[in-house]
Amino acid sequence: MKLDSRLLSPKSVAIYRRPVSPTPSAAEFQAAAEEALAVMQLELEGEPVVLKPNVTAGEHFDPETGITTHPAFVGGMVRYLRVHGAAPNEIHIVEDPHNQDDESPPTWERSGYPEMAEAVGAKLSAPTRETIVRKSVLHPLAHDSRLVSSLAVEPGTIYINVPKLKTHNLAITTLCMKNQQGVVYVLERHYCAQAMKEMDLQGIDTDRPREEWLDEELHERWQEGLARRLADLATIAVPHLNVIEGVVGRDGTGFNRGTNYPLGLVVAGVNMVAVDSVASYLMGFDPQKLIYLRVAAEAGLGIHDPTQLDIYTSESGELVPCDDLDRWRANPPFGVIRGVRPDAFDPHRYRLSP
């Protein structure tokens, strides 16, 4: 894989933005993907490709909800990759779109992905019993190993992480690191529930309604449990490139409750912590206050202070050093809905200072 040489550093992040309509069309999503990859000068050399979008629970959320990575954006990436060196007939889209239960087969119904994949010649795949491999965690924070998609960790394959720009009711932002949960086999990927169970084992009665017991301190302990699991996963499934689709961003819970923001943004880089930090900043959050990014940085997985990163923006089709990151921030900033009593939290706890 080849990129603009400046983007090969784990300290480098690229921001691309194009004007979009209030309700962007499929053509606008596609164009944003193709233009962003062109600005980064992405070229492959005959390798197979795995793209990992956020389509979790895609059967319930059509593409226009803003909840999932838009299929037209991924389709634009596939179109670009097919003419820039990807192995013919070896572009895979991997995700685990389960929602109802662990026993039902994964379904892409209503997500728009089956139609897109057929149109661009990509293959849809999910981490099933037949397509997973167990990978060990060298220095585990929460678990010794995970069952993950064999496609995503196959030597010689280019693995590109394609999350959605949005918030989450536990992690605060759900971007590159959290998007990787979809490469984990369904019986092992319920990280939020696992972190809750860990609190239960520590003597916290989590069987009560959350409104009765979940305050800021306990919420942060819950976040810590999730963060350690995400950090472990980041050591065994390592993307070659991360490309956040922020053509439309979404705040709120990350699911049914929230607001869509037509931003026309793409944020990309080779290091998940760096990319998540810049994207979180652009959403209006202080990445150094986000627990999953702090845990990842402490584990040596990347830098979560944007002032220590090399950030580039696109000007006339070229990448140039970013001289004012604040002018790229969303206005108004994204908000988070966490589904517990309003008086339990400081609403500005994770926000950037005015």
C-alpha cells in the first residue's frame, strides 16, 4: 500500500471536506470517498482488501438514518480501489450486522449494502464460525485472546477501517477503535455488557434500573472496562488505514435518538488513536478527557493529544499542514445522550473548553 509519504507516520492525520447538501445524496457520499482517497494518494499493488464499515444492527437502520457508515461512501471507496491497484475480485466488506440475538444469522437487510456490493463487485462477509481465527493478546488488559475475522488479519491483505463519525452513550465517541468490535465473533464481542458484568463481579449491583445506581463515577468505571477491551482488540486487529465517514455525522445515543449533521468530512490516517483523537476534537470533545483514548495512549497504541500530531487538510486537491484546527470543528458541537437521570452527569465533562 502506498500513501502520501507524510501520512505513513502514526502521528499524521488527514482531514478532507467537501460541500454537501442538507441531505446528502448517494452521489455526494461516493464523491467524498473517491476524492479523499485521491488526495491521500492511496495506491495498492495487487493486494486483497478488507473494508470494515459500521453496519452493526444494519437490519434496523436504513442508510439515511445517519447511524451507519453510508453504503455509497464504501461503494465510492471500492470504485476507487478497483482502479488503483486492488486485487481483482478480492475486495471484501466485513461486518457483523447482528442485533436481535446471537443465534440468528447476520443480516444486511435494509442496510443498502447488498445492493451496493453487487453494483461495485465487492463481497460481503461476517465473522461466522467458519470465517474466524483466534488471536492472542500479547499484553492483555482484559482478555488473553479474541476470535476475529480471518479476513481482517490475513497476512498480505490491506485492512481499511471505515467507521461512522458519531457519538455513543457509553464510549462518548465511537470511531475507529470501537468500530473494530464488528470483526469480533458475535459470542465474544459484547464489550459493553462484559464491562458491566465486570462491575457486577466487583460487588456493584447492576441488576437494578440504571437510573437508580449509575452516577458519573460508576459510568467512568464502566467506560474503563470497555476501554481495556478496545485496547486489547487494537493490538490483534491493526488496520493499515482508517477512513472515518463524516459526510453526515450523528450525535445522541449513537442509535435511535440523535441529530444528523451534514458536514462533508473525512478524517483519515494509519493510527486509530490519532485519527479518533482528531475526529473527537472536531466533534467538540477533548480527546484527552475520553477514557478509551487515554487507556489506549497509556498502552502505547498512539497519541491522543492533537497538539502533538501532524494534521493535514486539503486545499485545491493537495494536502497542506493544518494551521487552524478549530475552524474545522462542528458548530454546534455534538452532544451525547446516555439514557440515565439528567442530574447524574456534568454535560460538559468531556467537552472542549470554550
